Amino acid sequence: MRGLRASAAVLTLVIATLTVAEPSAPAVAGPGDPEPASLVTLSVPDRAAMERLVASGADLTHRVRPQLDGSVQVDAVVTPSQLTALRALGAALAPQTPPQTRSTPATAVDQIVIERAVWYKSRDGYFLSVEASSSLAQAAALTVTWQGGQAEMVAYVDAGAYLGHQLSTPVPVTALPRWITVTSAGGGKAEARVSTWPDGERPDPTGPGYQKDFVTQYMPPAQLNERIKALHRRYPKLTELITLPYPTNGYRRHAQAQLGTPPAAAVVITSAAYGSEGGNDLAVELVDPGAPGRALQVTVNGKLITVSLATDGSGALTSTAAQVAAAINAMPGIPVRASTYRTDPGAGVMAPAPLTQLSDFLKAPADVARGPATVLALRIGAHRDGSRTGVLAYAQEHAREWVTPLVTIEAAERLLRNHARDTATRRLLERTDIFIVPTVNPDGANYSFYDFAAQRKNMTNHCPPQQADPALRNTWGVDVNRNYAVGSLFDGYFGASANCQSGTYAGPGEHSEPESRNVIWLAQKYRNIRFAMNVHSYGGYFMWPPGAYKLDGRVTLPRPTPQEEAYFLRSARTIEQAIAAERGTVIWPQQTGPVTDVLYSAAGNSADELWYDYGVFGWDFEVGADLWDPQTRTWEGVGFQPPFSEGHEEALEFATGLISLIGVAADYREP
């Protein structure tokens, strides 16, 4: 039985900041250029097809919306060729108006259990959310009625397991319902009193003159680091800077050039040095010697590499792509390596190619550092000696989530600036030890800001030459939140990929990446950390372990005890109460719960390792809850990089939630 869990609502918004071209009508890309990527809503016929998308390593967001007809809608970042591949798995671009016809009702009499019936008030009005289960499982057709309205419920099936029925999205109500009735086509019936959501404990009130609203723009990693350095300089008695021990690979790439016409008669040249360290200075050309009977020859003159192609007795060119690549690689001390194009054996004969400069294709200004990046944490507290309950807040494991670092910066600013003037804030800093990492993945974040807005992963390329030509550069990297060591792909858990081009690529091994090692180092070094918040976007979720299951039998990581589960939920409701107090944003009840119950399996995520290996209560925010459109009467998604006016509001409300988590930690006592 699903219990207190979640799934999602219906998204129709396509986010312009990620959209270069619609996948169905792509822009024309030149040789060696990546395909354009778009954020779209996909529709699949059922949950089994949804699982095939996850298994394929598709770059799915966290907005998963079941529909009344049994289909599922999910947001994804795709290129035209990726969309074609996903269509083969049953996916299609979702219609603007989702189908509202459900399957044939069951006829057998069933038993219905109402698991939760709640209403809430948001800035957009009053809404009702209901969850129930039926003895007929997904075969049941359930309808919820209340005074003044009714709505059909959606069966939620995950990895073949029936987890209950729910309203696909909270529905608007004009009057507060006191009771609801759930009936089935099979004759089942149940009634329940409606309670209030989230109805958590109210935080300590702040005093007069409380200061907030300190974020004014999206910030790339260098600005985030400067911000926490400035806070440390201003409040040296309340803070310290921690340099995490594992530098990242850096915002850098090897320089490349693609010569010839793919696939058969093309060669990819890659510099041995990074582009910023000399690779961008190299150039290569393929020349016709202009005489018969010449052998293939490679010469290096400073930064210029010249390949003189072989000819036969008539003077016709005979060098194949494979022969050119082999000749370059056999040259002693040459500053490049060469390969044929992707999986092609390179049997095609190469034509002359004009002088071509190698490039790393990186577009950031020169003042953006290219070398390994140092990841910083700001430690905040009046007693930073390990004697207080530790709280870890970390953001931007996924590079494109620009709002998430602002949540941590806004919270840090409030804590420090209000310490001297606000009793409640002073209590938090007396009773807790706070560790804030604004950007876990600075390399990927820079790439998202300056090169490819949809970048999810870091910038470390583990792909072999067959998957490493310039047109594939937007697919490289490791999903940091699939690179941890509990419930991982390497342990047989579902929801990560072994394909280096996948959006959920787990890396070559657990903790292969410095980004994940830095997060776990904090938990190992500072054993007083008992609470953690991993800030992600988007969709409006509040989640906790378990976060992964094995597909065969849907065997999850061990579930928390009933007492631990109750604590997770009670704390979540308190934190969500604080979020709602900021501007009326309510995290849906069906999107509050364990990751495996409310979203999908995410093998190798950080919250699982923190909880199972270190006993840290590990939560996940998904900032950017859907917005209700009263004109269309639909919920609309906000995307990874909404206009800053919306991103600003998200940062403020989830910073309030983060401070509420610190309040939960301040009251925590070891059992």
C-alpha cells in the first residue's frame, strides 16, 4: 500500500531558456555542432513505458504526471534524435490538453481505504487532494465526490506494483469541503473527514526589523564563492570557510577538430592538452601532395600538423580515414590523438581539408577559470566545535538548476544578518552547526551558464573516442546525484545508466567524481551532521529515503522504521508550513514522501548514502512548484531557469523552508 506518497500533476509549459529548437523541427546544425535540445512534455501509454524511459537513461526532469486514461506525462530534455529514440519506446510529445478518458471500470465489488484527504489554501485559492486504495488495485475506477464537486482518481502503478489511487493534481474547490466520499464502479464506497495540509508546527516568530531578500540575480559559481567569502569576512566570529578536499576537473575540455565528411570519410582530432593549456593553439590540415605514388606522411611544424595524403600511380588520393588516424597516432611526440568517426571503421578515402584550428568550444569569458575548481562550504554557528547538531545544505548537483544555490545564499544571509537583532535567529545559531555548499558542481554550472543551458552533469568526459566527437560534447559528464555508493547502479539498483552519454550516467564507479566525494567527506569529517537538505529543481517536491529500488520485484532500500517515517513526515509538514507562509506555495501532499514512492527510482543518490551509511536525515527539496493558471484552470511548470522574478520568489520561499529545517534540527534530541 502506498501510504503517504506522491506522484505529480500535468505539465504543458515548454521552457524557453532551454529551447533552441523544437525537436520536431530542429534547427540546422553545421558539421561538428551539437543538436539543439528542448525541454518538452512527453506522454507514454502507461507506467511500464515510463520505466523504459528511466531505464534508457533519458534526461527526465522530476515532474511526472499520471493521467486519467492510464498514461503518464513527464518533462524531458531531448534533442531531435533522442526524441526519435524515445518514440521507439512508446513516448510522444504530449498534447496541450491531456486526455481525460479513463479505462473501462471494474465491475466486481471492492473495498476502498481512504489514506489521506486534505485541503489547502495557496495564493491561488483552495484545493483538494485525495489518496485512496482499492482491493481491486489498478483495475478499480474510483471517483471522489464532495459538496459541490467530483473528480476521477488515477491509479498509480510503479514497477508493476499498485501503490494506490490519487487525484492527478489537486483540484480547485470554491467552498471548504468537510467530508469526501470515494466510490468505485464496482460498488465500493468509503467516507473520510477532510483535514488541513500541511498543518505543521509554526516556526518561532521573527522579531521586528528581520531582514531578508538578499538575492538579486542568478549567480555563476565564482559569484557564489565570492558571496560566501564576503559573509565570512563580515562575520568572522560566526563563520569559517571550509575548502573541500577534492578539486573538480575544471571548466575545461580538450580541443578538437573534425575533418572530412562523416561517417565514413571523417577523422576526429583531439589535443592531448586541454584547450586552455595549449590545445586551442593547434591547427591541422590535410593536403594533396599533387604528385603520383606518394606515401601518407604526417609532419609537425610548431603548432601546425600537416597530413600529406597518399596517392596511387595516377595521382588519385588513396588514404582512408582509418589510415590517416593511424598515421597521426603513430607520430612520436605528436600533441594530438586521432580517431575515426564514431563506430565507423573509416574505410572511406579522405579528401583534402583546409587549415582547421582546434577548439575546446567553450564560450565563457576569459575571467572564468578553466582549471580545477575548489568547492567551498560556509560553516555558520556560534559554537562550531562539533557539540551542536549539524545541518548540511548543498545545492546544484545538477548544473542547470540555477535557483538552488540562491536558496542557500539567501538562508546564509538571513542567519548572519539577523543574528544580532532577532532572538529566534540567535537561538538557531546557538543550537546548531550549519554547513552550506552553494554549488557542488561548479564545472557543470559554468557550462550551463555559458555554453549549454540544459547541462545536467559535470564536465568530466569518460566517453571513449567512438562517443567523443565535437557534436556529442553536450552529452558528456557524470550525473553527480547518481555517483554515490548506496543503492547504486553498481549494486543492481534501478534509475541510473552505464552509458556515458546518458543524462543519468552514474560514472565508471561509485564516488568516481570529486563532486560526490566532497559531499561525503563532510559527513565523514563532521559527525555531528544529523540533517541534510539537497536542494534541487523543479516541480515542488519534498522527499526522503529510500530513493532507489531493484526493478525485479521493486525491492527498495530498507524503509525507515514507522517512528523514523513519522519523524520525516512531521518534520516535512513543519518545513512545508514555513515555505507556504512566504507566498502561499504549498507542496502537494502526493509529492511529499520517500523518493521511490513519489517520483521514481534514482540509483546512487546522495540522500540515500547520507541516511544509510551516516545516519543523517537526508531530505530533497525540489523547488519550483507548479503555478495555477486560473484562466486555463491548469497547473503549469516553471522549469529550471524561470525568469528571475519567479526564480527570486522560489529562492525566498525555500530559504524560509531551509531555515525551518535548521529549526527542526535545533529541537532535535538523540533518541
